[in-house]
Amino acid sequence: MIFEEQLSNADRSDSELLLSADEKDRAGRFIFEHDRARFVAARAFLRRVLGQVVGEHPAALIFAYGAHGRPRLSACAPRPDFNLSHAGDAALLAVCWASPIGIDVEAIAPAMDTGTLAGQVMHPNELAAFERLAEHRRTSAFFRLWTRKEAALKAQGSGLFRDPRSLDVGLGQPSDTTVVFLDGAPCAIHDVPAPPDHVAASCAPWGVPCWSTASF
């Protein structure tokens, strides 16, 4: 299931009270207040949803972190897999009782030099297909591919510690399903609904219907 939140609308005075000491410490390191506020709102959103899912108070949840910083619930059994992504005010949280799960949302930046970036993040097959596209289609194609690729890398738990050029998710068309093998297991990448001027994608085990959305 995918939950969505507009962080700028999360005007809840108790949000920071839900955070752990290390989360508050991380929040305090932000230079700009709007970045700190978004971080607090995103972590409170994560805790509220997971608390509802596992039947625990949000502030009581304890997180452990993998080698590359991916969080997991450490004191719930059974415990769901989850992944949080936010871009600006838009936050998406994927929660799944099967693993792995990954999600990514990005704001489309028309001024970005996607032609230069493509060579730094695309598999050779993706790059060849990208360079065949008409110029006016490249920006949207780049961001759609990037969200799919990052969702898969996050599902694997490696994030950008793995060279994104080593993973081929293909350009595809909007709403296409892309199948990738992560650690030998087939996983499906799907486009998911996103706010205006954003794109988003999820990656989950093949056959797991986690791409429907829910309000929170």
C-alpha cells in the first residue's frame, strides 16, 4: 500500500514529540528551517502510518538501520517492509508485508541538463534509447526512468551505493511494468500517481499489489 502526504499541510504541533532522540538530532543539523520542518513532518508521517499498521504508538517505534542506512522496524513481529521518499512537499510511503519494497518521487526540473546526467546514471541500453528520443521528450523520460531506477535500488537496499549504470530498467512508456531481478528474485516496477509536476515509481516483488494508494 502507498500512502501520500503533503508535508507543508502537516501542521501538527505534536509531530516533533513523536521523534526519537537521534531523529531530533538529525533535524537540528539542517541549516534552513523549511528543510528541518519537512524532515520532521516526513518522519512523523512515517511513524504515524507504521504505528497504525503494526498497532503501536508512533513514538514507541524503534528503528534499526542497514549497512547503507535503510531503516527497518526492529521490535515488531511480524514487521512490514517500508520505504519513504519525499521531494519538496510531496511524500510517499510504501508499506508491504512482502519484501523488498522501494519507492521514489521526484519533482520534474525542466532546466536540468538531463543530457549530461544521462551518461552518469543510465545503463548503456537505456542511454542508447534515450539518445534516440526527440529533444522535447527527454526531460520527462529521464525523470520517469530515474524514479523507476531509484525505486529498484532502494528496494535492493543499496541505494546509490550501487552504480546506477549497472541496473537496466529501460525507458519504457508511462504505466509500463518493468521486471528486474534483485538478488535473483523477480520484482516489478510500476509508475504510481504523483502530484502535478512530479513523477513517482514503486518496486516490489512480482505479484504483490502494493501500488494502490491510500489517504492518511
